[in-house]
Amino acid sequence: MSLLSRRSEIEPFHAMDILAEGIRRRAEGRPVISLAVGQPAAPAPQKALEAARKALETGRLGYTDALGTRSLREAIARDYAERHGVSVDPARIAITTGSSAGFNLAFLALFDPGDAVAIARPGYPAYRNILMALGLRVIEVDAGEEHAFTLTPEGLEEAEKAEGVRLKGVLLASPANPTGTVTGRARLAALARYCEARDIAFISDEIYHGLTFAGEETTALAVTDRAVIINSFSKYYCMTGWRIGWMVLPEDQVRGFERIAQSLYISPPELSQIAAEAALGARDELDTHRDAYAANRALLLDRLPKLGLAIASPMDGAFYAYMDVGRFTNDSMAFARRMLAEIDVAATPGRDFDPIGGHRTMRFSYAGSPADIEEAVERIARWLA
């Protein structure tokens, strides 16, 4: 008899399963190239590494305020003013143990079991899995071409009617994973107004900010002070393994989030906070990595359609190509397993992102080195020939 709760029955995060298999094969000496996860090939910026080395020399690392160090929160506030022209009180900023902790905190602080929360389909699978594990009702809203690959008030209304629910929350990512959609200021403002008018909590996932190649990158803070913003040092800042992110909260919600964070996480790791603060000043170095992603993006946009892999959505931001593989398979899970087994290229099956149409799609990450991306494309071309 199993003692596991029903929460453990959520769908696996298939990208992580593929990553684990790729790591196992690489340990066996196989020349695996992973396009499976959004892991930048570059290390953390030099300024971050230097700050971390200096902190390790003193050895005085410990607990911080549950919401993070004052200096990092102030540095993030200055960054919003410089990058977006938005004034943010540092007291509204909460440092988190990666953006994943931010999602946990948001879902716990804003919703009760049974509440309905809308997310885009296709969309990041951890949203769905965490919400379900917490006993929330997930409303996956079609974010296809007819809705400009994003959430819209019209789409949300249709979903409410179809599901017979009243939404308590809406979660939008821009740039989006896996589609690469960048939701511009006008659409973002319309969605924020819709949520405010109906007392719906609006969560804006902005972890891919800084990685926009087309379209208008806008923080929700530019159009509302009622959104919960989630961001991270993992993607643009190349700090996935440091597990450090942040949130910007409505002023009246800060204490509620803090109470939960105190017991769940005590505090974010101080070493990572020190490195993150330094990383905010490394934009010149980080933009060279973004230029490499742009070159990878151009390569995939040119080569993949010629191989019969159609672009399924915009690639305006983030670092993913969401591809239609229907010419070759109606089972993207099996296709992904074969590709890894036969040519040592790992990519993520669309099932992760879209339980309905994902059997025909796959996501390729182009966050790797240009040499790896080019070699992966060459292997795929030979494999499909």
C-alpha cells in the first residue's frame, strides 16, 4: 500500500526526464547535445563570480531577511527604473529561491483549494503541475494563432463559460515558454484591466525579460501596480544553478507573502543574493550571450523549416523553437526518445506544454553554444533525410 498523497500523481515534467536521460547517456560517453531545457551555455557573469569568491573568502554566510537582503532589493528597484522607467519601492520586492519558489508562494498566498486559475495552452508545464498539486483547478486557455498566441480577455471569458467557473487567477508569461510570444503593452494593459475589474489575481511571469528579439518587451509594472511579478536570475543572467529570483508584490500583499516565505524557505541563500546583485551590473557581458542566442535563433528559423519541421509559434523572445513535427510523427514522446537514442540529441516533447495538441509538437532550446546548436541541426538533418 502506497503512503503517497494524490499530489504525487501529477504529470512528470518530461523535459527534466529527458534531461536526466541525456545526462546518463553522457556519463556513459555518448556525445549528447541537449536542446531539452532552458539552460544557458554560458556561466554566471564574471562580476557575479568575483563577488561570490570574495564572499566565500570571508565565510560569513547565513540567514538573511526572509524577503532578501536590502541591498539586492534596492538594486533590483534601480534596475526597473533604468530598464523600464518604472519606479518600484524596494519594500515591494521579495527575493526568492529561484522563480519556482515565487510560483509556490504566489499560488499559496493568493488562492485556496478549488480556486480556478487560467494559464495559456501551450504553456510551461510546472504551472499546471504545481497548481494541481496544491488542489487548485487549472483552466488551460487556448493561446493559438487566433488569440495572437497569448491570453486575451475574450479568450478568458470563453474559457469561463466553457468550464462553468469564475476565475480567481490568471497567469501570463511574456516572453512565453514554449511559444516565444511577446505580449505587447496594449494587450498586457487590457489583460490587467480585465483582471482588476473582476478581482482576479494577475500573475506576470517575466523570467525571460532581456531575451526579446522581436516585439515590445513590457513589464506588467508599467501598466498596473496590482500584478504579482515573478522574475529570475536564471535565464538572461545565466544563473540557473544559483537558484535565485525575485517577485514584485502589491503593497498590501507583502506581509502575507512574507509570512509564508518565512516558514517555507527561511531565507534565500545569501551567497546567491550577493552574486545576483553583482550580476545586475554585468549587462555588457550578458548581452554578448544574448547575441549568441540571436544567431542560434536565426539558424533554426532558416534550417528547421527546410527539414520539414514547421515553426508552430512566434520565436519573438525567450530561447525556444516550438516546432510542428506532425510530418514525421503523431507521438512526440516517442519521437523525442528515438531522437535521443539514435542521434544523441535531446529535445522536449510537446506533451509537456500542451496535453491536447502536444502529440504533434516539440520544443528545441537554443540556449546552448552556437557550435552545439549547429551540430544538433546537422544530426537532425541526416536523421530525417
